[in-house]
Amino acid sequence: GAVVSQHPSWVICKSGTSVKIECRSLDFQATTMFWYRQFPKQSLMLMATSNEGSKATYEQGVEKDKFLINHASLTLSTLTVTSAHPEDSSFYICSASTGSQETQYFGPGTRLLVL
Amino acid sequence: QKEVEQNSGPLSVPEGAIASLNCTYSDRGSQSFFWYRQYSGKSPELIMSIYSNGDKEDGRFTAQLNKASQYVSLLIRDSQPSDSATYLCAVKGAGSYIPTFGRGTSLIVHP
């Protein structure tokens, strides 16, 4: 149980294009989903937290207009990187939990390379 | 500001030894504690969670929590080279759904 999937697992795109990453909880309903970014050899950086049906809460320094998050259902959240640039190249990881005290389960991550 | 501190390592132990990973946290009201393992290039995977003071064992892994001293540790018995990874400590406060992650400790188990 507690499986989280992400799609795509990797993506290469040209600078200026937009990329959408999907995160799904496969066998549980995720009231809260989290989006992280991780650069090589660095720690996880929380980008935003989203609750189903609500606007996402972004961490300080994360541009909400650049990283669009939609959490339309209890099993799906999407992150869209708009007008991607090479500096947005990173490992994007989502996670999901069922409540305030519940464990977070991570998706396998999406590796984004912007040329 | 809530902080979770881990020694970045690397912690190097021989195969078969006990690896001890430590984590301290600043928020005295923290209620939930988690250990994750992250292999290079992969996302974190949950090892175990602990909520009460004392020890919790799961196979070769034992989590130890001491809320009075504000630390949580992870012991790995009979360490294997496949245990080589970065271990992340995560802490959540009471009623909070946003965990605070430590920077992780790199563990190397050499044959």
C-alpha cells in the first residue's frame, strides 16, 4: 500500500516551454500533497504544499506563477513548470499524506533537463 | 524557526557493524518522527516512523526517540553495502502536516 506515482520519470525540453508533471496516489486518498526540488548533492527543498480543492501554499522564494500547482482530486496533483529555463533543471519529487500526523510517501521523482 | 540537524557525514562502517545515525530537533512540541533512506538519484523511501519515547524495532532497523533530549536516532544492525545511502530525518509538530527534513547523513558500508 501507500504507493505514489509520478509521470513522466524524466523529461528534456527546450528553454521557454512548459512542462507538466503528474503525481498520483494509487491506493489511498491524499488530502495533502507536497512538491520538492532537489539539486545534485543537495538536500530536499520543499516548494509548495497543496490540499485537495485549495490553492497551494508556496514556500518563500518559490514563484507561484512559474510553478503552477493543481490538486484537483484526492489522488492527483500536478506541477507545471512554465517557461522553463536551464536553471530549472532539477529532480522534482512529490509526496502525499492522508492527514496531519500521517506519514509522507514519496513518488519516484521526475528528472527535468531544460536545454 | 524549526530546525532538524543531522551530521552530513559520510559515516563509514564495515559490513556487519552497527551504524548509528543521529538527529536533533529544535521544536519541543514535535510529535511525529520519520526516517527515510535515499539512494543516489532516487527519491526518499520510508524506513520507519516513531511517535513515542523509547525504541521501535523493525527488522535490522531500530529507531530511538528521546523527546526530553530532543533527539531521534536510527540504528542499523548487521550493516550491508546495500545500506549505503543518505538517511533523512523528518520531524512534524503537533497538528502540523508539513514535516521539516534534515539535510541527511551519508552512510557508507564497506565490505
